Amino acid sequence: MAKKSDTATIKAKSLFDHLGGLTYQKTSWESLSEMDRKSFSPFMVNRFLSMNMDYLELVNEYQKFTIGNMGTREVYKFYLDVLPKRKSFDKYVKGKDDNKWNENIIKWLCTHFNVSSREVMDYLEILPQSEVIEIIQKYGIKKEEIQKWMK
């Protein structure tokens, strides 16, 4: 039987630990370990703080300073001083899923309209399915196959 090590593995704070330290616990920069200081990411903190509508304008206004111009220590101290002491749960807002269309449909519409796949994704939002089928049928693809792609 293998012996357990007496030394516990020390982990750096996660993003959520840092957010809690900035808002609810109000942990000072000086009390953070070297590993915790290295794990602090201004970009990710800005990203998650912006999910809270109360902080959105603040993060948006100061993001140009917190990314690049200020050091991580200054960013941490800035948010520590500015953010109120309170717990909050901020739902993460995901980007929309742009990959809901079959790649064959996108490829044929790119060929037809002579535009990028990004523009075709916009077209697919407004084009009726019947028109998409008609366009692709012009290239000799059977309707049944196109309908399989649509599912």
C-alpha cells in the first residue's frame, strides 16, 4: 500500500476565488501568495465582471486601462477599491451558436452568392428553407439530400 504524502498540494486560486476576494471577502493583494498573484488574470476578471449588469459600464470604461496599461497588482487594487462588498451570482452569457447549419449547405451558398461563410450565416437567418433548397438544387443536388443536411 502506498503511503500518503504529508505535504498537501497547494493550488493557486481559481478565477472565482479571485472574484470572491475582490467583491465579498475583500482580500488584499499583499495577503495573496506568489502563486495566487500569478494566477490573477485581468482579462478573465473583466470578462466575468462584465456579466453583472451593475459592473458592465465600469468594466467597459476601464478595460482599455486594465488590459496592457496597468499591471496585475494595480488592476487588482483598482477593483478591490471600486467594487462594493457583496456576494453576487452572475450568469455567464454564452455567444450564439453559429455552427447550427450543415457545412454542405454553407459551402453551396458560399459558391452561389460568392461570399464568405460568415455572410452566408447571416443570409440563412433571413432566407426561407424553401429558397435555400431551390438554390442548392440548381447545382444538381437532390432535394432529399438537402433536406437531410437541414436536420
